[in-house]
Amino acid sequence: MLFEAILIATIILFLVAIYKISTKRRNHLTEKKAEENDEASVVPYEESLPSFPQIKKEIIKEEIYPISRAEEWFHEGVKNQNIGNYDDAISNYSKALEVFNQKEYPPIFAAIKNNIGTIYRRLASTENSKSYLYKAVKVYKEALIVYANLGYKTELAMIQNNLGVVYHQLANMANKEKFFYDAIKSFKEALKVYDIGDHPLEYTSIQNNIGNVYRDMANIVDEKKNLLNAASAYNEALKIFKIMTKLSGRNNLPVECASIQQNLGEVYSRLAKIEKNREDAISMAIESFYNALEIYNINTHPSEYADIQTQIGGMHLFMAGILQENNLKDVSYYIEYMKKRKTTKKSTAVRSTGAQGRKIEETKGHIVDKEEETRKENLSHAINAYKEALKVYTLEEQPMEYAVTQNNLGMSYCVLAGITKEEEDFYNAIEAYNEALKVYTLEEQPMEYAVTCTNLAIAYSLLSELSNREENLANAIESYNEALKVYTLEEQPMEYATTQNNLGMLYWMIAELADRRGNLINAINAYNEALKVYTLKEYPSEYGSINKNLGKMHFTLFEITGDDDELSSAIESYHKSLSIYTLENHPEEYAEIHTNVGNAYRELSNFSDAEENLSNSIDAFQEALKVYTLEEYPSEYATIQNNLGISYRNLAMRTDMFKNFQKAMEAYEEALKVYTLKKYPHEYAMLQNNIGNIYAIMAGLKTKMSFDQELPMLSANM
């Protein structure tokens, strides 16, 4: 609209100038002819007629021919510009400028320069060429000088606006901060003329342009500051529409208002991701998007409608704490989340006693309930928004948009299912991911294929917690292996490590159900692959966690195969994990690992170096007791004391019998402080039997005893 208006104005200006010039020349010729007739009144008429060469010379002298031709060139230029024949248009305008030069015809000269600048700007966009933009700047500045000298304020503001648009394009192509500031400066110069009172539409357009500049500048410098400036400009641009709303309601708002509202929503969306207090930004983003949808409906503007719906869905996913990029977090995060409330109650049960403890637990439960309800609400909104977008995005017409939206819909359903524990939500997630994979193929979109396969694996993993465990775990493993066709150690080390880590956990889970030995070996191999990236120096947390898991798996594999090498591997992995899980920083993990190390050393004593390994076992149990105290961890305390008694008892059979038997009985007595006859009759009886056997040996009543009756040891949690 603005472009057409400029052309019309230019044509009018041109015709007015032509009219003035023609009139001046016609009057001049009339006066001259009258003078000549007066002077030659006595000369025969035929002698006063000039010859044909004289007439031709006079026409050329008076520039009638060049002006007429220049007018034709100009009109041809306009015509070619409107139909996109830009090379011909520039040629036409250049010929016209041979006549309409800056000195003799400054307004026409400036108008043509403006049109040429607009052509260069269009060529820069279609050919992605900075050279055209530099040419546009040059001709716009030539026009700017002329309008400034003439004092044409409106035309001057128009050129400043056009310059701002070009500088903005240059800034995005060259990624240079200077051009952004040049654009803002030009737009602000234009606003000195285009004020909201006299030029409301131009004012709105330029404020929107300023918002776009600040929005894009935020990509390279001062993100928060420039996004806030962008929001301020967009809100300024919306002022005129707010006035229109008060006067005639929202029904008559133009599409420009919707475009600005969408821009504003996108800026607030970005602010929400960097602000600490993000709630306000999120609310304003969603409000802006819904304001835009009052104009962009699915029938009149389907493309814009769908785009905004996907952005609304993204905002609700973000509010639910889910959407980071386009994939879900580590699978273990969601499995733990599904068990969150159960775990919270279990951990508080040991430490919280009395009315105060119950109150704390009830408060935590209430907070968890409220958080879950908020997340469910946001996930439901996200699902509805993505479904609305899919009314426009079809597999046949917009395959890429269809795939992106299906992937995000799958994420929404998957996380919602983790809260609701509804199988149907998981199946909806799986269906959405499979729809996305109709577009994301391994050959054509390998990265998107891998991301979606990863998300699909998470959905199957979580579904296995509810039904068909072995089948769904197998499907999850298959999906992760598909992702590994893309994620290689060399090209995508982080994704490779994350996927291998998740595979290790899933193989470990499925080992409980089928091919225990084979799947444990697969789990160990996957974890070792992950450790090629997760080193102690660079990723200490992952390094510690994986080595802890490897220790448990090697011990379990020993229980299956009886291979003592697995015990050595378990102990080695546990010791590596202890470089992270220290007594000071991770006391509970420290105690658990030492408990398992103690068990592994005791088992290893049956194969080699009995005294040394039993001593190591005792040392490990003693370390665990630095955390597992009778007051805070009574159950763990009793289990460790029992295991400690077994190790002392076994050591007594090899060295320092009296001393070690004495320590064994002391440990059993400590365990009995928890395992009482009333609460734990079975454990109480076993411990009393072991103590009796030791007394019997020490009294010389038994020379050889079998101590097969043992309490269950604290085992590694799978």
C-alpha cells in the first residue's frame, strides 16, 4: 500500500511539473510569434514562414522532444517496476534522468531516485545480495539531499523510512550492529514528521519497523534491553488501534494490528525465557497472541492462525517447564517425576515425627498437588493449541509444519501422561510422534528424525511403567538405537552420550524381565560408551552416576555368572563414583556406595585374599555408618550392623578369632536395637541364632560351624 501510494504521488508530481513546463514553453512561443508578426507586417505572408529545418531546430532548442520522451521512459519505468521487470525499469528510469536532472528538475529527480532505491531493495531481498542494498542507500541519500534542500518534509520523512528499511535489511545480512543503529536513527528522523496526530498510519508503521529492528538486534547484542525496546515500540504502534477499539470495537481492526500483536507476543515469549520473573512476560505473550487471533481467524488467515496457535502451544509448554528446544529431557527425569510424590513421602517418613512432621508432609503434598494441577492445565492448553494448528497444517500441504506440530503435540501428551498416569495420553503421544516420522525420515531430515525417535523412546519408556513392560521397553530400546544411526560419537558427542546413557538404563530394566545376562552386558556396554564423553573432568555428575550404576550391574552379573572378575569390576566402578559422591557433598550416596562396596569385597574374599578383602569389607561398612546412624536411618543402620557382623564373623574364622568374634557380636547387638522381637521377629531370631553360634564356638562347644543363616543384605537398588 505504501509503495503504491509513493508511485501515485510521484506520477502526480511528475504530471504537474510537465504541465508547468509545457505551459511555460507554450506561452513563450505564443509571445515570440506575436512579436515576429508585428515586426513583419509589411512582409508578404509567405516570406514569414520558416523552413522545415528551422522548425526542427527550434523544437530541439526548446527541449520539447526530450521532455516528451522522458515522460514516456518514466511511465515505462513505473509499468516495469509494478510487474517486476526491474532491469528494464532501472533502464527506463536512467534514461528519464538524462533529462530530469537534479539541477533543473529536482523534485522529479528525487522521485525517480526513490523508485530506483525501492527496486534495489526488492532485488536485494530476492537475490539475497548486500550490493543492491548499498546501491539503495546511495540513491535514497541522493533523494534525501534534494528533498531536504527543497524543504519537502513529507517526502523527506518517506525517504528516511525507506532508508531505515534498507539499513535493517543490511543489518540482518551483514550481522553488523552499526546498521541496526542507522536504521533506528532513520526511522526516528521520519517520526519527526509522521506524528500520531497528523499521520497515524505512518506513525504506526514506523513504530512497528522500529520494533522489528530492536527485536532482530537482540539476536546479537543486549538481548534483554533490545527486546524491551522492541516491546515498547510495538505497544506504541498499537496506540492507534486501541483508540479505534474504543470508538468502534474490535470487529473493524485491520490485519496490521494483528501482525503487530503477533510481533509483540513473540518478543514477550523471548523475554519470558531470559527473565527471572517470567510469569508477567508469559501472560503478556499469550494475551498478545490471543489478541492477534481476534483478527486472524482460521477462515480468513489460515497460515497466520496456525502459526500463532503453535506459538501459544509453545508458551504453555514452556510454562509447564517442558519445552527447551524441540525435544524432551533425559528419560530418567520423567520416570523420577512419575514417582515424585511417592518418593517424597518415603523420605519424609523417616525424619518427620509428631504433629509438626505431619504438617510439613501435608504442606509439601499440597504444594505438589497445586504444581501438578498448574502443569496439567498448561499442557491441556498446549494440546488444544497444537490441535487447532493441525486443522491447517496437513501432511500433504505443509509437511514440515505438520511434523513440527505433531512432535510438540507428542511432547505435550507425553508429559501430561506422566502426571495423569493415563495410558491413553501415552498412546496419543506415540501416535503424534509416529505422524511426525512420516515427514522426518532418516535420509532427508536425519537430525529431526533422531530427535523424534528420542522422544518416542521416552514415551515408550514411561508407558512401560504402566503396562506391557517388556514390550514397551523393547520399543524404547529400538527407538534409541534408531536415533544412534544419526548421533555418532564424532559428530554429536553430547547426544550420543545421552542416548547411550538412556539405553544403559533401559537395558538394565529389561534385564529384570528377559535375558538377564545378555541385557546386563548390553547395559554395561552402553554405559561405557557414554563414559567416552562423560569424563570426570568435564561431566563429573554424569561420570559419578554412570559408574555407580556400573558397579551395581557388575555385581548383579556376578550373581548370575559367579565370575569373580565382575566383582573386581564392580569395586573399581564404585571407587570411581566415590570421587564424586563424597561424604560432605553426597552423604546418602556415599553411604549406599560403601555398603555395596562392603558386600562386593566380602564376596570377593571367597575367591582370593580372604583376610585383605574382608578387612576392606569391614572398612567400607564402617564408612557407611558415618551416615547411617541409629537415630536418622534406623533400618539402614540395622542392615549395615548385620552385614558388619557377618564380615567380622568370617574374618574371625581366619585370624584373631576371639577379637573378631567379639566385634561380630557387638555388631549383632547393635542390629537388635532395631530388629526387636515384637517388630521384626524373623530378623530377631536369625540374629540371636548367629550370636548363639559364636558363643558356642568361643566356649569350645563347636569346632566347626556353618553360618548359612543370614539376614538379607542391603542390596543395590535397580
